[in-house]
Amino acid sequence: MIFDEARQFRETRPLGLIARTLRTLHLDGPLLVGLIALACLGMVILYSAAGQDGDIVVRQAVRFGAGLAAMFLLAQVPPHFLRLWAPYFYFLALVLLLLVIVTGDVGKGAQRWLDLGLIRFQPSEIMKIALPLMAAWYLHQRSLPPGLLTIIVLTIMVITPVVLIGIQPDLGTALLIASSGAIVVLLAGVSLRFIAVCSGLGLALAPALWLTMKDYQRSRVLTFLDPESDPLGAGYHIIQSKIAIGSGGVFGKGWNNGSQAQLEFLPERSTDFIFAVLGEEFGLLGLLTLLVLYLVIVGRGLWIASQAQNTFSRLLAGAISLTFFVYLIVNAGMVSGLLPVVGVPLPLVSYGGTSMVTLMAAFGILMSIHTNRKLLST
């Protein structure tokens, strides 16, 4: 009785009420706070990157609100229900990708969008959730680590959407989706020998991949190796980005005072290269603050994965968390000249709609996995 009274007292305090409300809504407090903090920091940077354009920040806030709504809705869906519907969701995403090839809208030389009248979206963003769901579903009832036949089937599951997205062409998204499938396989416990063999095959197939790449994609790779070879053309993005990050120093030039961004030397500063804007205006300390926020979110996601109660939930939660981390690594590496430019936005910071809603929906699934675990254990 004394313990019950103590628990009731704790739950009547403000923090206790908040915690109880979050549990009722199937939301994870630390993860929610981290996501909101990251999005708010992103809108502060976006305001400066867009030339003090308040309208673009308002549009970003509306999109983040839509993402929160998607997160809330998916947080209410129990993981076992997601597991039952995973194959249907995956094949629906494949059908949408096929429709893009047949009737998709063309923009900036790529055919990536479907126009439904009221909304225009990229089906490849849906596949970012559908593929980990499908891979986790397939491995749920099978013994781990997976055998050769299981890995072959998983490889087909991954390659099919990757090829369809590569045709659009959208090499950046195709690589990210491939990484999400690979992460599920790695989390399933494949042997180091298998990883080494796959790495060797990947290197052996590199020449064939080079022959299938578009001219602009080959140019990006060559520019990555030597950006100064074409400083006013293909190498311009990387050179200006590195100048912006380097000129920020430790403390930065101050908000709205970045010369590369404000004088419009830095291209795509509101989307793919917003990381460089942060580095120029807030310096190394600003970049470290951003990285800490990302690590908090990823760390919380991996902790949720470690506490999951079945194979499906563990693999799915781990894949969502680590894929989010891969997005960060690819964008930061791309902007700082450590990786080729592949057009990957900085998650929850770069200006964009479909990508933000998709990411928030994925975190809703993560919260559902965690809160339903709590419900089952009480």
C-alpha cells in the first residue's frame, strides 16, 4: 500500500502527469524531445540559409506538423499489425514505383514524382519504410543467423526497388534504400565471411556499375576525387561548401552572417548543403551540437531496439535507427568532401516535405515498438 501511494504521488506531479500522458498516447518522451529539438534547430538554420525568408520556415513548420501527425498515427498501430500488413505495404510501394516509370512527373531531368492532384509525392520515400518492414517480416519466423537461401531472397527484395529507383534516376535514394535493407541483414547476424565475400563482389562489379551510370553521376564521382579540376563547373558545389565550413572556425561568424550563404556563393543551401551553412555561421560548436542531437536520437532508437520483445520489432527498430544515422553520415560526408555528391538531404533539417513526413512516420513506428513493449510487460 505504501508503494502504491508513493507511485500515485509521483504520477500526480507535473513530470509524472506528462509521463503518464505520453504513455497513454504511445509516445516516447526522450525521442520526441530529441526530434522536436532537432527540427527547431533546423528551422533556425533554414531561416538564415533561405535569406531570412520567413515563409519558407512557416512551410517547413507545417510539414513538420504533418510529420508529427503521421508519427502520432503510426505510434498507435501495434507492431503485430504492422507485421501482418508489411508484405502488402511493400508490394504497394513497388506498384507506385512502376507507376512513376510509366506516368510520373518529370522535374530537373528526373522522373521521380506522382501527381495525385492535391498532393505530389515521391513513392521512393514510401519504400524507405516499406523495405525494412518487409525484410523484418521475412526474417521474423526464420532462424537466425540467416542461411544462404534466406539471404538470396532478401537480396532480391532489396535489389528490385533499388533498380526501379535507379532508373528514375535517383542514385542517392537508391543507395539509402539499399543500405536500409543491408542493415536489416547485418542485424540478423550474418557472418563476417559473408560480409567479406559481398564486399569483394561489390568491388569486382564496380566497373560494370560505372558503365551503367549517367554522365552527370560519373562527373560527381570524378569531382569527388578532384574537385579543383573543374572549379566553376562540377566542382563548384564542393569547393564552396568546404570554404563555408572552414571559414566558420570554432565559433562561427554568427547567425545570418555567413558570407558564402548570404551572398549566394553556396548552392542548394536550403536543402542538400544546409550543413555547410550551419558550419559557417555556428562553427565547430554548432556542428557538434547538431551531431549530439542526432546521436541522442539514434542512441535512443538503438536502446528501444535492444528492449524489443521479438525478432521483427528488434530488426525493424534497429534498421530505422541506423538508417537515420546513415542519412546523416552521407549528407555530412558529401558536404565536407569526404563522399561524392548524391543529393541526400540532412534529415529533419533540410527543406523538404515528403522526406520529413516519412522520417517522422518511421519514428512513430519506433515509438509503437517501445510503448507496446511496456504494455506487454506490465
